[in-house]
Amino acid sequence: MYFYIGAVFGIFLLSKLVELILFRKVDPPKKQIFSTTLAFVFASIIGAYGLADEGEFTG
């Protein structure tokens, strides 16, 4: 249960950070949609590194 609360809170904070940095001059409805979408993409990428099973990065 706490995992889901933390995940929602983390996405909320990350979307507000993206909104503040990247979308300052965009209209509010578009700003919220774009920042939340980018926050989910960033969280997925960061989460993939966190869930990696001790594999080495070969990028």
C-alpha cells in the first residue's frame, strides 16, 4: 500500500519539477498533460535502472 502512495507522490513531485523547468510559458491544461507524461517517462527509465538485476550497463 505504501509503495503505491510513494509512487503517486513521486510522480506528482517529478511532474511539478518538469512543469516548473520545461513548461513555464505553456497554457495550464497543456502544461499539466505534457509534464505528467514526461514525468512518467522519466520515472520509467529511472525505475528500470532500479529494478535491474545486477546487470552491467553496456550502452
